[in-house]
Amino acid sequence: MQNFLEFERPIAELEGKIEELRHLPTTGELNIAEEVGILEAKASKLLKQTYARLSAWQKVQVARHPDRPHFLDYAAALLTEFTPLAGDRGFGEDRALIGGLARFRGQAVMVMGNEKGNEVEGRVRHNFGAAKPEGYRKARRLFELAQRFGLPVLSLVDTSGAYPGLEAEERGQAEAIARSIEAALNLTVPFVAAVIGEGGSGGAVAIAAGNTVLMLEHAIYSVITPEGCAAILWRSTDQAAAAAEALKLTAQDLLKLGVIDEIVAEPMGGAHRDKAAAIAAVGDALEAALQPLLAKSPTELKQHRREKFLAMGAHGL
């Protein structure tokens, strides 16, 4: 059953009427097929109009949609010979951040990404994609392995942010994130990252400091969640929509600001409406971004990444 967002209510009503008509017995008084066709055309037009003018807050809701494809969905469709590597060799395993060795369309790669989980049990097991220090130390270990064996790195970002709990702070959350970013920036192998849902704070940057950063059309990428920003500025999460607009967290805003390199189009109505098409689009974009990087020398790759992120800091000065 389709999960509809609040702003999709008119679409939900139309699609509900379509389902009702489809279950009606055929009679000579009513041409059900014709009525269904008319309503489907209306629903399709309304869906297109709605998604053509989404606000920043509505894009936040789409990026968080529970039916949106997650890391393991992409891994299953795009990777072969995927061998997960567990643990940070210091504390333990973090299921919020998954990574390992794989082949991506014939190319040996190191891959990693945030996994939010699907059903309630899976979401709890993966901590809703919010990694703890051991997750970022694992990411650093994977970066170092990729460096040692000359493997390109692919990263899929989908987290509201690093886990903010007391135990994470006690185990050095900030240091773990900083070391992961450092390892990413020092890579001399190609590194392509894609924001497929939420890209929240340092928890996202820790695995997104790539040569090329892609972003799905309705994904978000920001230093803080709109709710967190509203709580700080207005002392109320009621202002989350206003905060979302001010944060410039949409793919379209970030492309203009030079924070990301390319927007990957989603199926009409969002990635959750056609997971297979969304995953295939991301796969094609990853391949297209990776190919030119494979031709660069190790020195060029590291310098390219350095210049890319230094340019962000100088933007608008």
C-alpha cells in the first residue's frame, strides 16, 4: 500500500477513487475503463504539478519517505560479489554504516553507505542510519584498505546525522568523524559519493568528501536538520519549514552553491514510487562519474579533491 505524505492528499484521494472503480462490477450504465482513464490522467497531471513546485520542507519529507530505497536495496541491485567488512578493530561493529568489497559493473570497488532499515525491527537494528564512532572508524578503515589496494570508493549517503547519544560522545564521536573526513580527503584513488536520501551534518560529510558528489533530485544535504535549526533559532520545532528554506538544503540550491556536482533525476513522484528506476539512475550516474576519474593519476585525484573542498569555503567571498 502506498504511503502518502501530507501534501499528497489530493493525489491520494484520486488514486483511492481509481482503486474503488477498479473493484466495481462492470455494468452497461457505466464505462468503468473510461472513468478510470480520466481519473488516471488527472492524478498523473496533479502528481507532476505537485512535484514540480515542492518547497524545501516538502523535499525534506520526500527524502525521509519510509519507502525510499536504502543502501542495501542499491547494493542488491548494483553490486556483485559484495563482501561486507565488519568492525572498527577497536570497539565493535556498527550496523548503521555498512561497507565492504564488491564489483560495480565489472569494476572492483570499495563501497560503503548508511542503512536506515525498512520495518521497525530493521530500523532499530540499523539505528535509523545514525552511526556511532565505531561506524566512522570502520569507514576510515575501509578508506585505508581502498588506498592500500588501489580500489575506487563509492559511497551512498542517507543519514539524518551521526548518533548524538552520550555513549557516542564518550567514545569520541567528533574525533571519529574528523578522522574519517581526513582519510577521505587523503585518498589517491577515485572517490564518488551520492546523497540518496538525507545528508545530515558531519555524519554525512564523513563519507561524502569525494572527487564527485551526486545527489538525488529530492534528497537533502545540510549541516543540521530543519528541526534542530528551528529549535536553536526559534526555540520551537514548529518553525522547521522556515528553517528548511533558510538552510538551502535541496539539491537544486546546493548545485548552484557548488557543494554538489550533479543532480540525478528521480522517477515522477519520488524514488519511493519506482525504486528500480531510481536505483538504475543512480547506478548510471555513478558509472558516468567514475569513468573520467579512473584516468587521473593519484596526485591529480588528491589535488582535485583538495581544490574542490577549498573552493567551497571560498564561495561568495
